[in-house]
Amino acid sequence: MILAAGLGSRLRPLSELLAKPAMPVRGIPVLAHTLTLLARHGVTEVVINLHHLPDTVRDAVERHRPAGLEVSYSEESELLGTGGGIKHVADFLRESDPSVILAGDMLLDIDLGAAVAAHRERGDRCSLLVNEDDPRAAAFGTLGFDDEGCLRRIGTRLDLTGETRRGLFLGVRIVAARCLTDWPERSEFEDLSDWLAPLLAGAGHDIRVGSVPPLNLVWEPVGTPEEYLAVNFDPPILSYRNEISGEPEARALPGQPVLLGRGASIDAGAVLERVVVWPDERVPGSLHARDGVFAGGRFIRCTPVTNASGIR
């Protein structure tokens, strides 16, 4: 499952034009990277939950879905939260043991097969993947666990003591079929706070953390304007980059820090630096701009936003 229903509040006004998973990184939607990663590791069926600007997500899938990957959708007329979204497709997820659930607003490169194998070997009910060596952990919040990998703390929401290690949560959950039960009664809830935390407090020793070696990991969030600009102009090296289906929809202008989307144009006289021009836009010659995106007929500066999306 790819979690893709969120409003993308911190990416406004860009997220008023495209859902976060549909936003182009070097001309390729964020979601296309995730689908390619899953297909590379043998996933054949994916469900994506939708709420905000759902047609932009569908369009990204249509243009870049890997061959042999079946994609279905879970429509949410009202936002259900991460936990409610998972509960809504629990019957689908139970068909695989385990299933993989991951966020749709990041660029990720990981040995997913190794992580699933470790989950099975440990007999986990749920495994949450972390990086113990990421310097961004303080900004995003952490999961705490003991020497056996048992989850002991979820940000500041739950602390059962006994923590000896901690790591940055990568937004990836590996879930055994037997875990997909004991839901809160309400329809809207979060998975970590409202579903897994009560299971953990009830002696959930098989809810563990899988620590991913940093050398085998790329994790870049695309949740703020600053993060979005960074992944476009300093993109991570992804092992599956050449496997992504569909043609790139942007090109870097020679000698200029500008990414020009398909069908976009720049009138003579415009001066741009570190600007992403979205498809089919026309940049007027009067524009002098840097550090932002030209979309929806206007320039949107990508100023830093306080990160509030981590585990608190």
C-alpha cells in the first residue's frame, strides 16, 4: 500500500495544483519512483489511497506504472488518517503475508527484499524500518527500541522505557496478516499512535524495528518546498532510476540551473536560478527569480518550512 491521500499542507500552494505523490522530480512523479522500487522487489499488486486531487495521482500512475504491476485505488471521501486508510484496505492487505505499507511523499531506495526476509525470520507482527545514523533524526523525531529490536518508544507519544537505541522512521511498515486487526472503533485514526501504540502497550514484543544499514539506503522526503527543490537540483542516486517507465518530462537547460517541464517555454529576458518550471507553463520575459517553482502561471518561492511531519 502507498499512502497518498494527504493534503500536502506544508507544500501549499504547489499542493493545490498537484497531490504530493504526483509532483515531478526531474520530470518524474514522486509516485513513479515508489512504484518502480516495489516492482523491482517482486511486488505485483499495489493499492493507493486517494483523497486530495486524486486524478493527478491516477494520471501519474497511468504514465509511469511498471509493466506487470497491478494498481488499484482506495477512495476516501473524507480523510481517514494513516491508520484509517490501512484499515479500509485490510482485506486486500491480508492476501499477502506480510504486506508492505509506505509513505507516498519520499524518494526511497532500499533492499526491500532483505527487510521482508528479516521480518519473516524474526516472526514479527509488525516491523518499522529506521535509520540509526541519520543526522536529520532530531528534526523528524525518532523511534526508540531495545537491544532485541522491540519497539519501546514512539516519538513523544508513548514511552514504555527500556530504550537502548533509536532511529529515524523511514515511513515503511512491514505488516503480518495477523496484525491487521484490533482496530480503533472510529474510522479516522493514525497507525502509530492509535493502532500500534495500544498493541505495543499490551505486551507487543513482536512489534519491532528493522534497522537499515545506511550504505544500502536512500531516503529523501518531499514534504516541504525546500525539500522539493533540493531533490530536483541535488537528486539522490537511485539504483532503479533507469528502470522507471515512461519518458522524463523535464530537461535541464545547458549551463543554467533550470529544469524545464515538457511543453514549457521561457520568454526572452527571463532570468532564472534554481527554478523548476512545470509542464506546459510559459515563463514571462519580465521574471527574475531564484529558488522556486513556476507553476499555475506564477512563480512560487520555495522558502524553508519548519518540519512538522515527523514522529512527535
